[in-house]
Amino acid sequence: MYQIWASKFKLLQSVISNFGYQNLSFFKALMCQICGNKVPEDIEELEIRHCYEIKKIPYYPNLKVLKIISCNIESIPSHPNLKKLEIINCNNIKSLPSYPNLKQLEIINCNNIKSLPSYPNLKQLEIRECYYINTIPYYHNLKILTINHGLSLKEIPYYPNLKKLYIRSCPITIIHCYTKLEKLSIRSCLIKALPYYPNLKELYIYCLNIKSIPYHPNLKTLLIWCSSVKSIPYYPNLKELEIKDCPITTIPYYPNLKELKILWSHNINKLIVNNKVNITTDSDTIDTILNLFFIINKDVSNL
């Protein structure tokens, strides 16, 4: 892959002629202050950055990757072979065309886009700071979903193949039970309860409204930053546990635990771990941990 920076089109022409783009399987033209000049028609990867004169992108039949950053582009053609699309800081784009082969879509700070088309092969979707998108279509093949500051989004559909879900600063109150979900991160949302996830391996929670955490049989990593959570279940496969500012009083014995981090949590009065666990804490919580030192060093192999 080649990335070309040029302030003048003559320099871009010189670089292309020296390298011979016809021999490149992937050619990436980074257009900076070369607005209005022609890009090779057989291009497969194109990045357009800070080109304020361009209003439309030409049709490229072989284009597979398109990245647009801080431009005044108003419309994008429907490239039939496009697989990856990234649009960042482009407020003149109001809608997106349909791409039958699109697999990855990333939209950041594009506040005139209010809805998304249906993409039958979409596997990864990332939406950040797009304040007026209020619904997301159903994508059967979606595996990774990231939503950050989706202030108008109140519901996420059920995706049967979803494996990773990241939600931050959204007025979502209910989350579905995604049966294939393996990683879940929730931060600053209105969600009050979590469903049961049979295949969940990693769980990260930074929410004030969640009061309890259900049992997830395959959970290996758990991070809790919730001032309302008072207890945590027993997870037989848990290896990493981090607790921040939680009124938890008892930490169950986890036989496979390797890493334990306790921060700003002063209510703990019972802690049982084996001597192989690496324990990390802050200066304010260290006294609480030291008071439990005799329990930490206790032989718990028979518990």
C-alpha cells in the first residue's frame, strides 16, 4: 500500500510516474490541496483529506476502500465493490447510498446523516458523535457495533451474530440478549439491567443506573465502575476483576482469578483469593486491603 502526500498535483504526478501505479494491487492517493484533479480510474483504495473544493466523488468501479476526512463533499456514488467506508467530519453529506458488498462502515461527527441504508453484508459498524441518527437498521451479519454519543438513539435492534458491542453516552434504556455476544462495554447510558449472555467473555460497565450484574458462565474479564452495584456473582472462569468506586462488601472466591484491581472501594469486608493473584489498589484503599491480608494469604484450595 502506498500513501502519497502532495501539495501540488505536479508532485503527485511525478511520484505516480516513478512508482508506476499500474503495477500496484492497492493504490492509496491521499488528496491534500489537489482538489479537482483526476485520480486513476482503476484505483482500489482512496483517501480524501481536507479537500474543500470537491463536492462529488467520481465513480470508481474497482474501489474497495474509501476514506473521507474533513471535506465538503455532498454525495458519494454507489461503488459496487466497496467493502470499507470511513466518513469523518463531513457535515455536508446527508445520506449514504447502498453498497451491496460493504463490510465495514465508520461514521464520525457527521451531523446531517440521520439514517443508514440496509447493507446485507455489513459486519462492523461504528457511529461516533452523529447526534441525529435515531435508528439503526437490522444487519443480519453484523458482528461488531460501536456507538459513541448517539444522543438520539434510544434502541438497538437485535443482531443474531453480534459478538462485540460498545455503547457510550446514549439514552438507551434496554439492551437485548445477544446470544453470541463475547464482549460488552457500556459507559454513561441509561440502561438499568443487563440480560443473561451465555457466551460473554469480557464485560466492562461504567453506569450509575445498573444495580446488579447477572451470572455469565463464560465470563473471564470483569470491570465494574458502578456506585449502585453492591454484589457480584460467582464466575467460575473469571481471570481478571477490576472494581472502581463500588459499595461492594464481599468479593467471592474465584478459583481462576489472576488479576485483581480495587480502586476507591472502602466497603469490602470479605476477600478470599489464593496467593497467585496479583492485587493492585490505590493509596486510599490500601488500608482496607491490608486489613484483609490474613484472608488473602489463606489457603483456599478446599473452598
